[in-house]
Amino acid sequence: MLERCLPPITTENLRVGKLYFGTQYISLAILDLQFLARVFHIVKQQLRDYATALPDVLAYVTASAASLTYVEHVPNASDLIDYRYLFDELVTAA
């Protein structure tokens, strides 16, 4: 478990922010921190979509792993996945 997280420390002259996790830290330029703050909600949504679609992807891969012809996905499966592309990737990886 992470220890208590300290607030970022900024060195004004260097325009660097340090993010502490317990006794360890990473240094990032202020512009990089600003960029990360702007895109964090996008990454959060992508991770949520990934977690939601994962069971459907696993079920589809299991059902179509041995097939050489395209297998239709179940009607209530996640629409976030391009199943035709996924099938093509499975065939070429085998």
C-alpha cells in the first residue's frame, strides 16, 4: 500500500514538479503536469471502457479461437470492440 502521498513540490526556478509517493518521487516539468491534468479524464474513461468490455472480449476469444471463419459476437456484447478486426488479429496471430 502506498504511504501517505505528499502534495507536489514545485521548484519555481526549474519549473519542475516532484510527485512524492512515500519516500520515492518522480520529477516532471510543469508543462507535462499540466498536460497530464488535461488528459487524465480521457485516460480514465478509456480504462473504464476497457474494464467494461474485457469479459466480452474474453468470451469472444474463447469462442472463436479455433475457428478459421468469422464468428459473430453475441448480440448483447460490448459495442466498443471491433469484433471483425479482433477476429483477424486472432487468425493472423495463430
